Amino acid sequence: MTMSLPRRQFIKLSTLTLAGALMPRWAFAARSGNALRIPPEWTGGPLTAAAANLPIWPGHSTAALALNDHVPGPTIRLRPGDLFDMEVVNQLNGEDLVLHWHGLKAPAAFDGHPNQAVAPGGAYRVTFPLLQDPAFCWYHAHTHDLTASQVYRGLAGAFIIDDPERDAALGLPTGVRDIPLLIRDWKSNVNFALTYNPSMFEHMWGYLGDTILVNGTPEAWLSVDQGSWRFRILNACNARVLRIAFNDRRIFHVFASDGGLTGMIEPVTELDLSPGQRIEILVSFADLPVGESVQLRSIFFPITAPMGGPAGPRQGDPLPIMTFHVDAPGNASALPVSLPAPVLPDEALARRTRNFDLGVVNGQHTINNQVYDLDRIDFEVAPGEVEIWQFTNRTANFHPMHIHGAFFKVLSRDGAAATLPTDRGWRDTVTVYPNETVRVVIRFGPRPGLFLMHCHNLEHEHEMMQNFAVTAPQPPPLQITSENNEVVVSWPAPSDGWILEQSDDLLDWQPVANAAELSGDRMRWRQPLPPDRQFYRLNMPDTL
Ligand SMILES: [Cu+2]
């Protein structure tokens, strides 16, 4: 297996193309590596997981687990407010399956908890509205004790909540200039195969590959012009932390994170991206002559533990990710002047702090000294509640902690304000570095049910995981009286997040037209008698 070419050879190849502004199609064949694959887009219908033999490496057939015959699976692209409605079909050979919609505000019933897995030959339907801002999300297998194996063999894909009109108005690249990059590593010592076979050591430290696939493409390259490009980057590795940088150390701008826009346009030359995390970046190639190339890499970083084992790939290894060939002139567009900032939860509203100690007990990865138990509910939280969660890493490994059913803001690392580019905005996954303490402020959604919190190093996930239940919301008691030809509905204040709704048939509920007012220690709302609707309730609607 050849690795990417040394830079000297890129330049030599590139001189072939200088005669023309656009490289002739025949010349592509002369390039080392493979044109970046763009996964097909889901157009409705079932999503079927099944074994497949795919030409991931040209000239070779690779046994993988595919979704609708693709690795990665089709990109699901929907808009805010759309109803996501899909049948997931398990045609795997002897393996249960459930998919998690990572970054989506899914009701518990569709979140992909391992107790929702279906047996081979089974299917289940997922249906919920996308009540959240545009964001770059993904989906992947979350089957009990099989997450790592199934994701490694291919069961993952991109999920984009998209609003290209908004983005164009904000000055962000869209369409062909908006490219998802699903980055994962792979062990090349298993010949052209996606074989999951971790040693005891790899169970502890992570199943680390030595070669990168981008959108399922080995040695990927993309033909670009000198203009501005938007890349949505996902670390879909089982365990590898990527330290992302260009080989010429060019500046790129980070503007979005797990939960969408961060409100910042932050220039960086490198950043760490842990398994499960996403960023969106803007890159201009205007400074490169047509015919030049630049490489995206995961650059070296030091580690203090024997993370790769005696002779295998190591955490922090330098690895080429992909190459950008500048094949045409173009004009870089100006960076957006500003982008809307998300309204993040206020630490002062937190009603409690929970501590999660990340450790190793008897060779197993633990949270508060416990290994995951599918049937144990570790704690309960109230819907809509704001809490501080503190993760303390008592190990020498990275633990990217991922929370289902809620987003959070990263507050601090070892007591200092969190300032990493991947700490911005709404997050669902945060890197906890070796021996570090990270505090986040988290706000739960209104939807009750069972959710997960776990390490996204997938070799740790099946142990370093907890169940938490969002309890059913209990609305404050309503009091309904009539006064002076008015119906008066009142309830105790404060009652954050609840809105008054009315109905005349108990089926179709509508928010009341005029606002309730605070009077003393109660909220009051009045309507002239006789009311055209007779039923009232307090409801906590889904909000961002
Ligand atoms: Cu971990």
C-alpha cells in the first residue's frame, strides 16, 4: 500500500497541468491516490444495513458493512423543521443493529439506545421533526457491545441539517463549495480489509489505524480552484484523535461546531478533533498558483502513555488525510463579517453539579468506578434543567465524552476558561485530555426518556457509559376560574419553559393568543366569556 507521495513528486505531477486553467480529465489518472468520493444523498426510503463487498481500494474487493450499499452510508440532508421519517432495516448477518443520530435532538424512543436494537431480518421506523438549527451531524451504529466493531466496518454516515439560503445570505460557501469530509483511520496491515480484531491492548487504548479514509476514499484528493471552500469535518475514527493542520501551516477559519454556528470566525493553523466531534472550516486557496497542491494532515502530538502498544499505530502519529489540487483560477470571497451567535446556557442557572470520574478499574473503563449496565439507570434529570457536569480524567488516555439528548457549553479545563477552537458553541462531544478536569454547562431538552452519556473512544464506549433518564415534565397546577365575565387561568410562577395552550376538542392544541401576565406570585391569563375553547393546559414545546 503506497502512502501519499512526497511533496516533491506532487510538484512534478502538477507541472503537467500548467498549460491549462483546468486540468484535462485524462490527467487525473496520472495522479496518485483517488478522487474524493462524495457519498450519495438519501432520497427517502429505507436505510438497509448489510454486508457488502465494495471497491474501496481500486482493484480490490473489501468486505464491509454498508448502508444502502455504501461506506460511508448515504448523506441525509434535510432542513430545519423537516420531518425525518425513515425505516432502518437490519440485513446484517447474525448481528443486532440500532443507529444513533449523533447531534440530532431525537426523542428518546428514536435516539438509538442499545435497548432499541433489532435482530437480523428486523426493521424499525424512525420519525421525528428536526427542531434545531442547521448543523453538521452524523449517524452510526450504537448496538450493545458492537458499536466499535460495526462503526469500524462501515456503519456510519453524514446527517446535514441544511439551510443553504441562510448560509448564502451569511456569505458562507454552499453547493459544490460545501464538502463533507468524514475522516476515519484504518489498519493497513490487514490487506485491503475492514477487519475489526482488536488485541487486549487495543481494547484498552483504542483500535488505531495507520491510514486515513476520507468519505471512504483512500489517499483522497480533491480538485479545487483558488476560491473559498467550506469543509464540514467529522472525526469518525474509533479512537484516534486528529490534530488537523495543512502541511504548509496555512490559516483556516473555524465557524461551526457540533451544534451549528459558533458565532465566531476563528483563524487557526491546527486543532484537535476527537472521535465524534465536528467542525466546519473555511479555506481559501487563492494564494496557491494553479497547479500547486496542499495536503491536509493529522500532525504529530506527543503522548505520555504507550497508546499504540509495543509495535502498532500510536495516538499522535502523523498521518496524511487528503490532498487538494488547485486546478483552476478563482477568487477568494471575503470572510463573513459576522455570523449569528447561539444563545448558550448561563452557568448561573445551573441547579446542581454532577461529577463524573473517568477511570480504569480491573482493566475496564469506568465512570465513577462503574462499568456500563444496560439495565441500570444511573441518574435522573428534569426536563429543561440546566446543570454543571464535571468530567475528571484519571487516566493517561483521551476520553471524548458524548451526551445524547442534550447539548452543552464547555466552561473550563483544569479551572481555566475553555478556549480550544473545539470548545466553542453548542457541543455534544468534548475532549477530556489525560489527567484533565473539564466543566460543561448542559441544558436538557423537554423530551422525557432514557439517554446515554459515554466516551466516544469506541473501544471504551461499551464500558465507560451511563444511562440517564429525563423525567416526564410535571406542569405546574392550573387553576381555572371565572371573574366578571372572564375566564381566568392561573398557575404558580416561576415556571420556566411552560406555555399556555387551549383546545376545543383535546386534539388540536394552540398557544393562547395574548400573553399571560405575572401578578403577585402567579401567572394569569384572561379571556372574555364564553370562551370559544374550553380546555387549557401548560405545555413545554420543543425548543432549540
Ligand atoms: Cu474513553
